[in-house]
Amino acid sequence: MPAPPSRPSHFDRLPTELLKHIVFMVAVQDKEFRRAGVRRSSTRPLTKTILYNDVDESEVEQVRAEPGTFSWWYGRGVHALSLLNKRLRELCLPLLLPIAKPAHFGSPFFIFGRVPQAILDGIQRIDLRDSSESDFVATAAALPKLKRVGTLELFADSRLPISTQYEYRQGASPAERPARALAKDAFKRASSQIRCLVLHESGYRNFDNTIISSFAQSDTLRRLEFREFGQTLTNFGDLIRDDPWADAEQFSSLRTFKAKTTTSSIFDFVQKTMPKLERLKVVFTDHYGSPPDEFAASWMLPSLKSLHIRGSSQITAALAHLHLPVLEIIKIAIVRAEGGTIDCTKLFTADTLLPQNVVMHFTVDTTLRVENADAVDAWCDKRDVHLVRFSSNLFHHYSGSTSRRQDDETLEDQAQAIDAVLLWTVHHKQRLLDFKDADGLQELAELVKPLREREFIEDM
């Protein structure tokens, strides 16, 4: 009996479980691509309609990416998959809009119920910044339909319509005042589902310390981030003295905290209010010319497992004043140093104690000169700390920085990085040939064109 004729393979014939894995893997890939910071075209590639012999012909010419960038579609793979067929569309819907903005909820499509519930169920984060008052109110009204939202990102100052200072600055019509009150009540009722708050402010407005209690419950909040804060919140000692921050252990469920500061008072704040904190990231900034102060006190952080500190070469002095009995990983990123030089013999003092077998990631900005680098290895070996070195910039070997130090070791590292990418190019070219990928070969040809131009110039 002859074998049945083979059918051409097609996405639509794959089992649903396999398609789910494909969609999930593409979503992870999208996230990593966006994090990498690779330059993408700002223009979505669209098919042009071109006139041939008085007839409109579509699907003839496609808009290419802007010079020096990759296609707009990179990092938007889930969106591309959702356009292939109905089954993939249904699987992609919950992943199409993980982060929503108030303008989405003020649009006619949402108001008239034309947004599929699957998309709404996929929304996990709402970015409330740069919102009009009407869209903010529309977002509050939409909260009962957004069961998976657990993160809010917002300004922690008078720009919020429910801020105590907003009405004083903007005024209120007879219709606006009740809308603001209802919006505030809606966010308050949804506060029990919020596990993460990301707060911003410009540095020129007063920090509204009632914001957290308006959007989340401090005893159930798991993650808190202070981003882009200016002078109003660089001294955390002020928060400790101010109500409602005075209560000890008020953030009893908080596990992750990230903030910028110019003083060590941030450790006082953490020690007093976050008894179960497991992950802490502190960026010491020289904002407004104020350097980090001397580390005079000592702090016990009994539950902290991961510590990430970033700033000038002075920040390592904090380690001698921190008691971290269960610490598992520490990341130190030095981005500034006096005179542009770091002497590693002065980074760690003799009384700095860390638990045994802690993993240390040590990063130095590529513009800084490092002296006595072996001192870090010796310090870690003596204290049973596992040292891992890695670069703070994945692409720094290929950058055109003129301030990079030019010692033999650095030049060798850069040369090896060039060898690695050239070898990858050869292998990638062969894969494209094997799959007869004409578009991929064209893209690769455009990427290596500057090398051919350089060859032409030097051969003249």
C-alpha cells in the first residue's frame, strides 16, 4: 500500500501545547531584546502602494529600517506571531499588552468594549505617568476588569489628580471634583492586589508621602522602587522622621527595594521599615554636587540575600558597616572615581566581613583606569568570596570611546571581541545560505558594508 502523500508543514497544524511554548519563548526573546538596548528603527515597516501602468499594486515594495538600525519588528515577535493565523492570535492575546497606559482605557475601543478580555487579562502593569485627567479617571473605572494588574508606575507628587496638591494647582469644576474622588476610591479598593510600586518625581516638586497608601497597602507590598528622584528624596533620614514613615516595620512584606540616594541614611530607613527585605539596590549619586557621606553607623539587615550598590569608589566603605548574615550575592558597580583611577588596594577595609561563599559581581566602568586589580582577587580568596567579573556594557568593546585606557590587556580584550563577532558572522552567513534566507543575507551584507568600504579605502 503506497504511503499517503506528505502534507506541507504549517504553523496551524502544530499541537496547541507546542504553539504555546513557541509563543512563550518568543515573548521571552522580545523582553531580552528590549533590555539589550539594540538600536531599532522608529518606523514600522509598511507595504507601499506603487502605481504601475495606472494600476495600484500592493505587496511590491517594503519600507526598510532606518540606516544603522535593525527592523522595527525586533523585540515585537509576539505581535508578529499574532498576525499569522487565528490560533496563534488567540494564544498571543494575553501577551500583547503586558504594560498599559491610561490612554488605552480612554480610547473608544475600550469604552465600547471592543478590546478582547484576553488582552485585558494579560495586563500586569499600568504606567500612570504623563496621563491626562480624563484618562486617569478612565483607568480607575477600568480597574475591576483588570484582575492581573499587580504593578503601578506613577509620579509621587502633585501631578497626580488624586494628590492633595493637585486641586490647589489645577482647580476643579463641579464635574471634576466627584470624578477625582471616585477615582481615588477605585484605586484604594484595588490596592490589595498591588504588589509593586514604581515611583518617580522630577526633583522640583514636593514628595507626597500619602501616595503609597493611596495605591497600595504597605503591609502587603512586595516591591518598591524610587526612580529618577531628585533633591527632595535623597536624604532618607527625613522620611524616617516624617509621618507616616515613622512606624517601624511598616513594610513588613516588602522583599525588594531600589532607590537612589546621596547619604547612608537609606540603610537607617531600610533597617527600620523593611524587616524582611531580601533584595536591595542602592545607587549613590553625586546629584547636586553632594557626595556620599561618611559611613558612621552600622546596620543589621537580617533577611537580605542580594545587595547591589552602585556609585563612586567610596561606596565599598559601606560594607564594613553592614551586618548581612544570610547574604548570597553582592553586586558592586563603580562608575566614578577621583582622577578617573581606582586603586583596588583601597576598596575593602580589613574589618569588612561577608558570609562565606558569597558570590561577588564586580563591575568597573570602562572609562576608569584600574590599578592593582589583583588586590580584589586576594581579598576575596582570603574570605572565601567567589568573585565573578563581568562587563557593565555588552557592547563596550565595539564603542568609539576616546577615553578608554589603552594598556596591552585592554587592547587584547578588544581584539578578541572583534575575532568573536567576525567568527559568528561567518557561521551565521552559512546558516543563512543553508536556509536560502535571501532577506537575512541582504541584512548581513548591509551590516558588513562598512568593512568593505574600509577595505576599499585602505587598498587605494
